[in-house]
Amino acid sequence: MSTSQSTVDYILDQTEAAGEISARKMFGEYALYCNGKVVGLVCDDTLFIKITPEGKKYSDTHYSEGHAYKGAKASMMIDADLIENSEWISELVSITEINLPISKKKIR
């Protein structure tokens, strides 16, 4: 099952306070970007945020760990109730973006 565009649009609206937020469709699912960094995935209408120590501390017990797809690294699965809290989810996305390393550009 793939993610609906309405789910992605809702997540983008709820996280807009985190910075420059966008999503890119990939194989029927979506990568979530904040200020140019991939901070998570939206798969099967579920939001998965990359795990950082600071993000775990901020989230406390308000998430469970799961895998966006078979073979993926563990991520923070965010409940729909938490996505409704735009201040909370925007802060988590911002914390995650700040604490992720800058991605290395591939040389071709």
C-alpha cells in the first residue's frame, strides 16, 4: 500500500514551522526533507523520523521504533495524534534536522 498525497500534504502543513519543509515521491512513498536534509520517510501513511539521541530525549516515550520498509534502519514511528500537535512535531523535525550530519555529495 502506498501513501496518499493527502497524508503527505497534512504532514507538510503540520511541520512547516520547522524550516523549509518538502517531500519527494520515491517508489510510491515519500522522503521528508527539512532545510535540504532527509529527516524521515512517510510510508503506508505512517510518519517515520530518523533517530537521533536529541530527538529521542525530546520525544521521551511518545513514539515507538519501527522500520519504514523491509531492510530500513529503525526509525521513530510517530502516532497520528502526535502529528496533530503541530508545535510538537515541528520541534521534533527541527531537532532531528539540526542533529543530523550534512550529507556528502556524490561525485560522478
